Amino acid sequence: MRPHTKSFTKQFSSWSNRVSQHDAVNWTEQLRILNDIAELITPKLSLEEIIASIYQNVNHIVDAYQFAVGIYDEEEAVILFIGMIEDGKKIPDFVVNAIDDNRLASWCIRNEQDIFINDFDKEITKYLARKPVPLAGSDPQAALYTPLKLNDKVAGLITVRTIHKNVYQLHHLYVLKTVGNFVVRALEMAKMSSKQYVKTEGAQKEWRWSNTSQLQVRSKKTLDLLTKREREVLLLLISGLPNKSIAEKLFVSNGTIKTHTLNIYQKMDVGNRTTAIMKAVEWGWFV
């Protein structure tokens, strides 16, 4: 049995008696499906691939008409949603302002708490002043959100939402939390892998552009999408500079750098700085 499977088994057994005594729930089957999900998730998968892998299985145990993982970028104060799926179809990537007072994703991140809604019309005021208009996908009637924590810091969130009312029970939230733990583990492994690209022997590595004429076709096509300024920003990102320092170095505002980085992420089809760095090095852009 793999370590993440043992971890889930331990967590499953710790659920409260009130949750686990639902007679109508086939706990053996749900445990099997969750173990299958754990086997599918590896750090080699992209976030979009992880979401697609989970979606194929999690719908058997919870109504996941919409399923999404949001990655929190504290420095840029945004939540990046990559690869959201609704009714089996991928939703275009989008960004949520993490300090928006009328977004459930923002509330979940800021308060570091779960959200449990079975009827938006009746229960939304527990969390927000009014029901928000969706930024992507259909208007949900019920939703579960739970924050993802990495090294005791909120790294993002995982959510399921549906167009049906009164479908969620407390054990569904625990299912979502467990799936979230699998996602966090994959993100943690990816982050650990990225450290080798940033520092060498404890000293800051000086990166420079490689000979782009030697790049593979796909790599070169993606690189050609970046503007001259975006390439300058990417080089400073991989050098380890925070946005504020990059802005000062290029004599522009923090907001301008934020716009450049989001454009870079979109063109590279990544969700955050770490993944952008890893992909840029793997594609041979820097040496």
C-alpha cells in the first residue's frame, strides 16, 4: 500500500461517528474510489491533468457538476483557476481577485475555512452579502469549498458545485478534503522539484537565455508568443526576484508586472510562477 493510501485510510477512520454512521452510504465503495484517485495523482501531472483525473472518479461519490482547483498567489493577490470542468467539459481558465468581498473563493482563502451550501438563495448570506454572478460556468445552486494548505499556509482551494439543491451531506465535505490532500501532495512534490532550478549549491544561479534556434518546434512556438517585455519579466522571475523588485528594476508599476506575469502564465498554459519556471527550464529556454 502506498503512503498516500495509508494516509487516507488513517484519515477515513478518524471521521466522526455522526458522519460515518449514514446507513445509505457505501463506505467501502467510496474508500475504493478515493484510493483509485490517490493512485492517479502524481507530481508528474500538470494541474489540469490532475483535475481531469479526479473528475472522472469523484463524480461517483459526490455531485461534481462543476469541479475546480484554485491556486492562491499571495504576492499577486489572485486565485488562478486552471482546467475547471463543468458537466464533462473544460471551462476556460480564469482569475479571481483574492480580496474581492463578494466571491466565495476569496472568502474561503481569506478565512481559511470550509464553505457548505445546499441552497444558494437561502444560505449565501452566511458567507457573502449577496449571491455573486459566476465568472465562469453555470449558476450553481449548491457548493462545497475547502482550503488547501501547504506547510501550514493556504496554497489554494478545491471546490465542487452543482445546479441541484440539497444534494450535499457532511461526509461529502470530508471526501473533498481528502481529495484536496492528494492535490496538495502533488503540488508540494512539484514545488520541491522546482527548487533545483532556482539555486545551485546554496548560491543564486545566474540564468541566461539559451540558443533558441536549437529548441523543439512546440517549445519555440510557445516562446514566440511572448513579447520582448514578457521575456524580460520571465528571466527576472526565474532569477528569483519578487514582483516588487522586478517592477523597480524595469521602472514600471507592480500592477504592470502583475499583468505581464498573468499573460506569461496564460501563454505558457501554467497556473503560477513555480510551474512557469519549471516548464521554461524543461523546454530549454534557459541555461
